[in-house]
Amino acid sequence: MKHDKYWIALDQVKGVGPAMMREIHDALAGPGLSIVDLFSLSAEEMRAELSLREQAASAVEAARGRLSLVEEGYFKLIDAGIEIVLFFEEGYPERLSRLMKNEAPSMLFTYGNRSLFGEKAAAVFGERSVSEKGELIAYHSAMELARHRIVVVSGFARGVGLIAHRSALESGGGTIGVLPYGFSWLKMPDSLKEVYNPDSMLLVSPFGPEIEYSTFNAYRRNRLACALSRAVFIVESPAEGGIFEAAKSASSLGVPLYATEYADYPDTAAGNPSIMREFGAKPVRGRIVNNALLPNLDRLIADVKFGE
């Protein structure tokens, strides 16, 4: 039996992060206890029987006091069709644990086709205020990835993100939207409503349902999207900000990184040369296909299909 609400209550305690959640899970695994068993123990019993640190035992006591508050919101999630995947469950993406280690989210809130976690994926990132050329590049890139049965990952934001999601769906491909807020704040954009297919899309949030958008959460969202992907393509990035930080995340996680190379860079792509220079991003250039100039993603597709 799943005991998600207990883990949610624990996750909501101030000072509890992924490392402590894993510490508590590992302490339970030895004697074969469940999180429900843990909530019935006193702090003294937790320290004596499970060798939990004082900080972890205090966190469990605090979570026990929050359980009744969590229950109402938890059942609302279930009624809305939102599923929770905990870090130790079979459905949790192995790449997150491997690449992000103790930084990987303790739980993922999901809506849609979770089997997309098991497919090979590539992230497509870019500015909200993307240039016209960038819009075309984002659209055709997602179309090409879908044609090769590669899931398109992006941040479910205006500009490049929504263009990539829509293109993947229009092309019959799969797409994963990673949210920078909790599901209570989700609104399906008009541009996706007419093409939305629950079998082809998965929405994911590492944040509790009531957590609002923040710049810091957007950075965390981008890093998570990079870790879910076998390659990252930066369509356009300013010289600083969230997209530039996404490129840095891909580089630090060891995910193959690509960026559009322009003859003349628009302001929305002013950071692309730095991404290629500082983080080793491979340039994506254009090629003529049926009298149209399209992005050449051959190397990226090879990285996704044949890389680790």
C-alpha cells in the first residue's frame, strides 16, 4: 500500500530536503519498517531503534503534527488524477537519481502518461520572447525529434517551451512539461488545448501543489528537465538568466549540450556564443530541406539514441 500522504507531510517540514528523506528511508529499509510505523514511534524510539539523528527524529515528529492538514489536499490530488512518484519507487526516473544524486527531488507530482519517463528524451529550451527565427527553429526541432520518436522535454512556459510542446503533439510525438510551480497553479494554455492528448503528454512538478512560481523554482525546474533528457538544445538564450543557467546545468550534469549558431545573433540569443565557448555546446546550424532552412539535429539525435 502506498503511503504518499506521510511522505508529503515529511517533505513539507522546514529543513527537510532530499538528503534527509533518503536518510529516513534508508533507516526504515534495514528493519523492514514502513513510514506508517515510523510515525507511531517517539523521538527517543527513533533514535534508539533506527539510529536516526536528532534533526531527522524531530522532523518526523513535526510531520506527524501536519498529517491531518495534508490529508485534505492529498485526496484532492487523487481526485484530480495527479499521481505521486517517490524516489524509491520503481516508476521514479533512474536518470534523476544517477545524475542529480541527493539533489534529486524526493517526489514527483505527475499528470498524464508516466510511461514517457521511460522513453529517450531531449530538452528544447529558449526565451519567452523568442525571435521569429527562433520560433521556427523551436517548432521544426520538436517536429524532427518527434519524427525520430524522441520525447520533447521543455518548461511549459511561453515562447520556445509551448512551441516545442505543441509541435511535438502536432507531429504525433510525446512531450514532457516540467512545471516551475505546484499543480494548484496549473492552467492549460490555449495554444495546447486543441492538440492536447493525455496519452502523449506528461506534466511533472517537483513542487508541492500550493507552491507558487519563483525565479529560483524556475531554475530548479530547468535543471530537472536537463536531467530527464539525453541531450539539451538551447534555441536562444540571453547572456544571463534561466536559460543560460539551464545550459550550465546540462554541462555540470554531463548531458550533451547544443545551441543554435546564428550568422547574426538576435538579442534573445546573445548568450548562445558564450554557451558554446564556456560550456562546450555543439553548434546547431541550418540545412536546406525542400527549399526551407531547417536546424540540423543529426548529432543531437545520435547522442539521444546511442548515448548513455
